[in-house]
Amino acid sequence: MIWYPYEQMKTMKQPYKVINAEGVYIYTEDNKLIDSVSSWWSVIHGYRNPKITQAIKDQADKFSHVMLGGLTHDPVQKLTEKLKNFLPGDLDYCFYSDSGSVAVEVALKMALQYYVNKGDLKRIKIMGLTHAYHGDTFKTMEAGDDEDYHFVLKAYGENKNVIHIDTEIPALEEAFEKYHDELNCFIVEPLLQGAGGMRMYDISFLQRARELCDKYGVLLIFDEVATGFGRTGNRFVADLVLPDIIVLGKALTGGHIGHAATVANKKVFEGFYSDSADHALMHGPTFMGNALACSAALASIELFEEGHYMDKIAHIAAHIKEKMEGFTADGIVDVRMMGGCICIEVEDSKMLKGYQEFAYKRGVFARPFLNYLYAMVPYIINDDELDKILDCMKAWFEEKRG
């Protein structure tokens, strides 16, 4: 039996079986669907992109994978050089893994060991955001703040080494004043909090966070697994405020194969660069730097650059705003828009029960969760396809009102 994610297996409905996918479309046995959520926000170039597919095939003809322990290869070297030039500042030191959650684990491990290597054993606390989501592995669940996903941690009792704050500057300043000499890092999903409810906040909060991290010697981590590669309307939020560590995943390979990167600046890297073996980062996922994944990622980044994707994203954002600004209906709490993301928050999750089937009949694949109906579309989507998604969202509320 397949054990599906985020589902009660006893009561779950039968999932739709996909037989093909291309561009923005998923083909099931009986329908053609526009994917409004880009397969958990990753398939930015659409499905079966020919450039990425060919890159994977070409590499598979040579070899699919070799371990990075004692070995290296062209795809990982080329991707690392590309990321060094593509990312802002001195975010130059790339550690690879096979999922965003693991990549965040690596970032948190880096932050703690950075201070241990310096002989500072007091900095054992992590600060994050209320409603944060950083993944489903155990340390990322602790850093996150989403009871709907992570109630299992209650078995361990209160974690006194993780602090969560609201995205308000007074709360930020108060927390740094109180905990600054115990913090090793402040980790955030910058500007857009994904699985915690598509919550959006202002850049001024991150600017102040950078100032306070500098003042008190705390590492700033941006989890851009979901926000990177244009989702907020910025290439990376790190282009606006520079973190010490950035975590990439999802769209890194255009959603064609799993891969992630934890990229540190020179200061962090030099905290491990030593004659002492004890100062090494003792971490090594089997499939880190996988040759197929690195080839896909390199092709994906080239597509992003050559295809002028920031212009595409700006057009999508403007179209969503034109179509959805001012929309309201009974039970809607808020309509939020940012870059390639729109979210309708409702008062009661029961209001969204049945939406997935409603959308399916109208040729749209959607996956609302909790109180949130949202879309994070592929960047190659055209206006008619985008309208079909937005009209479907509107129709759900209009039919209920009617």
C-alpha cells in the first residue's frame, strides 16, 4: 500500500491518477487539468520541459550518481559555480542534499556548530516565526510553528531552545534584547510564509532583523525553498536583505527531480575551515550533489535567466491583482497576493470542503488546506489559463452565495 502524505489513510478519497503531464497541464485518466499549485510550488517551467529533460537524459547516458565522499564530477562543479554567480553577495559555499527539509536541517546544524567551533557553547537557541513551516524532519518541525502538522512533538514537552515571534518589529526587538546572547540563528521564510497560511509581511521586518543579527552576532537564515526563484516577485528575497545562509529547493530543478542546497557565506564557511577534524561539518546525504539533479538544476537556472522570468512573474502578479483585487464574499477573511502567489483565507475550513472536486470538474487541479484556498502557478502560464484558475476560485464563492 502507498502511504500518502498528510492523509488519514482510512478515510482518504482515491487520488487522481496521472498518466501524463506537459506544460501547465496534468492529464488524468479522464481529464486535462491546469496545475494551479505547481506540484507543491516547484514546477516553475511546467512539466516535461524539453531543456531540463534533455539535460537529465544526457547525464544519464554518462552516469546517474556517484557519491561526493572522495569523488566529484562536472555537474556539481558547474552548478556550484553557477549558484556562486547567481546568488547575491558572498553566498558562495554550497552544501547539497535531496530535499528542502534536509537542507534546512543542515542550515540549523551549521548555525549551532559555527558557535561550537568558536568555543561559544551558550548559543543553543533558535529563533523563528509564529506560523513558520520549515519541513517535516524533527529539527525543522521544532523550528517551525504549525500545530496542524507538528502536534506529534507534544510528546517531547515544551522545547525551551526554540523561540517563536510574530512578524512585528517590536516583537523582534524585544526577543533580541532578551535572548541575543543565547541565539545561534534567526530563521525565516522571507516575506511569504507558505504552509503556515500564505502569510505575507513587510521587508522592513527583515531589514531590522539583519541589523539586530549584525549587532548581536546572530546568524540570519533565509529558508527560500518556497520563496526563491521569483515566487515573491523578487528573484530571491536575499537580493533585498542578505542572509548568512540561504536554503534552496523546490524550483531549484524546476520540479523535475528532488534536490536542495544550503548555501553559506564566507564568514560561516570559515567557521568550519580549520586544521582540526573536529571543526568539519559531519553531514553527508547519500544523494547529495546527484549528477542528474545538478544537471536539471543547471538547466533550470539557465531557463530562468534566458527566459526573462522576472518579467513573466511581474505580468502574472499584475494580472492576478487586476482580476482579484477587491474580490470578497461571505466567509472570506482576506485575499492576499504577492508575486506568483494568491491566497484566499476563509473563516472556517468547512467552507472549502469539496473545492478540489469542484475545480477538477472545471479543468483545474487545486489542493486547498486548512482555511486557505491558494494558487502558486507555473511561470509559463498564459493569461487564459491563469483566468481559468482565478475564475474557478471566484465561482466557488459566488455559487455558494447564490
